[in-house]
Amino acid sequence: MKLTLLFRSNKARFVLNIDKPKLLLGLLVISGVFFVSSRSTHYPEENIARLQYAKTGLEQQANEVSELKTSTEQRMTGVMLKLADMQSQIQRLDALGSRLVERAKLNPDEFSFNQIPSMGGPLDNSTVNIQVQDTLLSEMTGMLEKIQNKAQELTALESIMLSHHIEQESRLEGKPISKGWLSSYYGIRKDPFSGLPAMHKGLDFAGKEGEPVLATAAGIITWSGSRYGYGELVEIDHGDGLVTRYGHNKETNVKIGDVVTKGQSIAVMGNTGRSTGAHVHYEVIRNGKPQDPLPYIYRKSS
């Protein structure tokens, strides 16, 4: 393939023959010039777009940092409020502990409830930095240690007061019923079945069947069920060698191993076993020997 260009004028004549390789080379040169020209024309617009994109990204990052700063300040404020609340809780625990120590007539020097707690100053949100965070962490650690110490002291105080309470609760006194009357005393009496003199090792309290039978002191249930002669029997160990028995019940409300408190309903009055009517047979045993329950019945509270 061949291209011929002819140029004529009055004075001259010009003829240019272009073969196929030259024609392709020329077209490539012209295309490259137009491509470079077009790239150089749009290059500034692309730079502007890139700058605008980068600016938008920086603005977005600035907004995120600002939001993070605000959120951090709010959280720090919340932490400081929580610290103030913890400090108030510690002061209330101190006040409570001091009152309990005084009420229990204990030596206040053995506890730290009356000591003035450490206090921290206010913090400015504008100065939230690593130093402030370290201060807050240090205060939180100190408060947690104080709370743990107060909890241990209160636990010890509770054990002491509970021991006093147990001693009071385990003191035998009062009747094993809320309604009824004393129908038979401790000692030698005529047996209701044989008519012969026999030792009665307890007191009998008569009443209506179904009335509650009450523990006369706190203790641990060592028997709950049928026993020959007693019918349905409940036995309570009160410690210090003291045991009480409640016989002829219709049914029992406790089981062996239960811990009961003074005045707790342990059975229902009945007429089981060797009995002539609804009543509670009440015994007091000290170190394995029967005792007359009457002095315990009318014992005055200490």
C-alpha cells in the first residue's frame, strides 16, 4: 500500500510518496501528541480533586478526634463521679462500722473505722492526660484496697456480733408452745397407763392438736422422727451439753442437721406415741442427765 501527496503551484510542483510503514509511524506520532496534550490539559483538575479528597479526609479525621476527645472527657467525668460515689460509700461504711463497734462494746483501736479517709482533689477536664489517668488509677487502686479492708473488718465484726447473738439465742428460756397450759410436772407421778408411780422426766403442755411447737433456744436438730414412747420426736442440741426434746407431735417440720432459731416452729402438736391426748412432752437434758425444765421456762432474759 502506498500514499501519494501531490502539491502544485504556478512556480513549483511537489510530490510525496508515503509507503505503509511510514504511514503507520506518522499516525502513532500524531496520536502520542494528542494524548500528551490531553493529559497535560486535565492534570491540574486531577490534582485539585486529589487535594480536595485529602482535605475532606483530614476534616473527617479532625471530627473523629474531636468526638473522641469529647467522649474521653465525658468518660473521665463519669469515672470521677464514680470515684466520689465510692468515697461516699467508704465513709458510710466507716460510720456504720464505728456504730457497731461502739454498740458491741469493742475496742475501737482494733478497727480503722474511725480513721479519716484519704481524699483526692478535683480534676479539670481540660487537663486530661497521662498524669491525670495515672492519678485516677492510683486513687481507684487505693479505694479498692480500702473497700477490701473495710469488708474484712466488717466480716470480723459480724462474726463477733453473731457469736454474741448465738450465745443469746442458745439460752434456754420460755415455753415450747404459744397457746396451751402446763398439764403435768417433772418428777414422780402416777403413770396414766399403769396407774403406778413413775418418773416423769419432763413437762407436759396441753393444747389443741395442730398448734405449733416452738424451739426454746437456737440449736441443731439431732433427731426428727418416730421414737418409742415419744411418738414423733424432735431433739435439739444447743451446745454446752444442753439438749431439749419435744415429743408426741402430730408431725415434724425439720430434719436432722437443720439449724433452728429460738421461737421457730419445729413441729405440730399431736397425740402420737404413749400419750392420752394432744400435748407436748418437753425435756431438758444437761450432759446426758434429765433436768427439771421449769426453771428454764420462767427464766428471765439476760
